Amino acid sequence: MQFDEAPPGPEFFFSQNFAGYQLEARVLSGSDGEVSMPKVLAIHGARSDYSRLNAILHPLQALGVASLSVNLSGHNPCADIALEKTSLTHNLQEALQFAGHLGAELNTVIGHSLGGALALKVAQAHRASVRRIVLFCPALYAEAAWQQPFEPPFKSAISVPYSFLDSPSLDFLRTFEGEVLLVIGEYDGLRATAFGGIAGTSAGTQQLGARMINSAIPHEVIEAIEKSLAPHQLKKIVLPDCDHAVSTWLRENPLRAAELANEITQFINAGNRFQVS
């Protein structure tokens, strides 16, 4: 695991069998400490594992929110599969198999970056029960990218300007009956054109004053997600002085992480309608 931090409450682990390999999942129980499956599924981003989400899942657990977080193949050593030997489609199949354990109890899906794109697909597959989606700096990918193996073929597919606009996830959001909480860093989702780049692509790594920032998500991805939802379905939280590395920001700002966890808890548990902020 990338982070070996003790959770504020009980944690439990299990392995899921796939074709020739296993992946581990973790349950952080709620305030009652029950071992029963939670209603929240959390999906990590690229080149990480579920422990990367500790910075938000641990504060959520402290507030009584139980979660199931899962590992995906290729992004970590948990399965002996090189990144170029797997794909978004394989990762989606893995996430869906884990989500199947929650069944009709699955109410909320959380995803960061690549995990955000997967979270939207999982929510679509479980639209009968999912009513809340929490997206941290979410990616959105062209359909052509899902079948491509990671590394050069995948990078080539996602580098086409505005290619993500053909994503069925946008169609799903237009008909989604629940609510979305969009959490993004102040310096993520910047316009590529402001840095001499091409519209509809990522601004990437840039120098802002004395600081290097990573704006991995194209501005137009965030814009497309926002436009696909009615105002009452969306709440947007911008993390100040934060780029795509939300997990790092949360670890460096534990008080703000606790505040964010409280907002997410209210979002998950309450039926309140939000306006874009």
C-alpha cells in the first residue's frame, strides 16, 4: 500500500478473484462498527491504490460513513499485472465486480481522476440504487480509449481534442435522477489555451509563479459535466491552492480535510438540493 495509516475505526479486507489474479478490497466500517457491507464505493485514480483515498475516507469513517474501497489492476503492485497489460475496460469490469457485492445497498460512488470516469460508469450500471456521486478532479474519456491498453495507445486516444465529448457518461448524467458533488483543485481544470495549449486538452504541468502545478483535467471536461446536470443536482467545491493532487492537499490540510468530509457526509446522508457554488 502507498499509505499505511491507521483508520479511526475498524477495517476489514477481502480478496476478489479475477482471471488469473486477485485484487484486494477494504471495508471501513461505520460508527456502529458493523462488518456488513457499506453503501459507499470508492475508486482510486491511476498509478495508485485504495490507500491513496485514506485522506478523505478516514475522516468520513470518523463521521460514521462506511466505505468499500478497491484496488484496480495495473496501477499498483497488488496484482502482478503491468499497466500496459490492462485497460480502462478491465478496470471497469473489476470495479463492477466489487460493486456487485453491495447490490441494491450501493447508494454513493466516489472516484478520483481516472476513478471518477469509472465511478460514472459504475453509477450508470447501478442507477437503480445510486443517488449520490462524488467526483474528485474527475477524468472523462473518449469511448475509443476504453479498449486501448494503458501507456502509448491509451495516451494517444485521450490526446485528441474534445474526444471525451462522445462519452456516454455525459448522456447518463443528463438523465441521472440523483445529485453530484464535484470537488476540484483551484489549479486543476485550467484552460490549456491560457498556456499556449490546444482547446479541449489538458493544460498539464505548468509553472505558476514559483510553483509547478499539475492541471491534468481539461477545463472542458469539468464544463461538460457541469452542463450535463441541472443546477439543483450539482454542488461544486473548489479547494484553494490545490491542483490535481487532491490527496496530497488533504494530507497537508487536515482541518480542511475534516471540513470537506463533513460536507460530503451531509451530501451523502441528506436529501438537500444544492446550487452550483
